[in-house]
Amino acid sequence: MADRPTSEVLAAAATAAVQRSRSPNTCNSEEQEYEKRLHFRRLIDPGIFRPNSRDQALASLKTLLKIANNLLDEPDNPKFQQFKPTNNLIKRQLIDPKGALEYAIELGFRAEVKDFQPYYVFNPRHRTDLRIGAAILEEVIDLEEKKQERLKRSRAEERAAAAAAAQNVKLAFLDDRKTKALRDSRERARQNANGGHQTPSHTASDRDTSPLPEIGMPGIGHSLASPDPDVDQHE
């Protein structure tokens, strides 16, 4: 009786069958989507982030995402299938900032004129591009907002640390003043306890200036002040 195949053999056979069933078109589609995602990322950075301020770039990305999501949610709504470049919001967020309009074009919007008015109208053949571009926008916006939140927290912590350091310096200064005031108060109390007088110090004028007493010289019996008898005899 032949051995029954193990689970590993069955799993390997199933994997091989799936790989054989995949058509070349499926592989090409995945490669194309991968390349398209890379292209959209490059349109954002450096395409939009480099020439514009960070805040302006983020505002433009959010406007693009809103346009894309509205169209994905309601593809048959004519209001979401086009936008006017002369609209104040569109002009401020897509037309004036560099790179933003190029991203909208890659999403599938094309310039048209209706009733002598300029429009950018979505081409339904680019629905896959719209889906991929919207997904990239969501990823980038989410990462950027998290980055800004971390930066905001870091700055807040730095400000708090600086404020704490300044407060410590102030408290140390106040402690020094209190210590000096307490020391001065104790000194005044000690002086008051001694009657307010300090022990006078001796000066040079207070020293005894009386003449030295006469000292007798041994052997002669004359004091230093008496005249020399020999000198008197010679005179």
C-alpha cells in the first residue's frame, strides 16, 4: 500500500498549481501598479514637497485626496467628475502650488473647455490611477501628520524643560536672598542681645607712651641718666 502524501507535499503542490494558474497578464498588472505607486510617490516628494512649504504641500495633498475620495465614493456624481481651475480654493491649493496640478492630471483629470469655461474633467479610463493615487495620498498624509505631531510634542517638551530650568534659577535666587536676609536678621539679633555695642579695638593712640623706668647698670652703681665721672674729671 502506497504511503499517503504528507501535508508538506500537499502544500507544495497547491502552491505550484497556483503559480501555474497565474497568467502573464496578472504579473504584468502587478508590476505596472508597483511602478505607478512609485511614480505617484515621486510626484509628491520631491514633486510637491520640495518647491512648496511643508504646510502648503500638506494642504494641497489633502485637497487632492478629497477630490479623489469624492469621486471614488460617488463615481456617477457629475459634481465630483470635474473641477474649475478658476475656483478660489482650487487655485490656491492646486493651481498656484507647484506640482499639485500635475498630480491631479495623473489621477485622470484632463483639461477641457465647456461653455467657454476651463475645466479639468475626469476620464473614467483612469479609475485605476485614481485608486492608486488616492491610496498614496492617504499614506503620505498620515505619515506627515504623525511626523508633525511628534515634532510638536518635542517642541512642547523643550519649552517645558526651558521653563523648568528658568524656574529653578529663579527659586535658587530667591533662596539665596532668603538665606542672606535670615543671616542678617540673626546678626542684628545678636547685636541687640549685646546691648548694641561692639568690643572696641585698641588703636595706636591708646597705647602706653610713658617713659621707660631707669635701669641700673651692674658693676658701676650709676644709672643711665647720671653723668660719667671720668668725663667730668677731664674737663
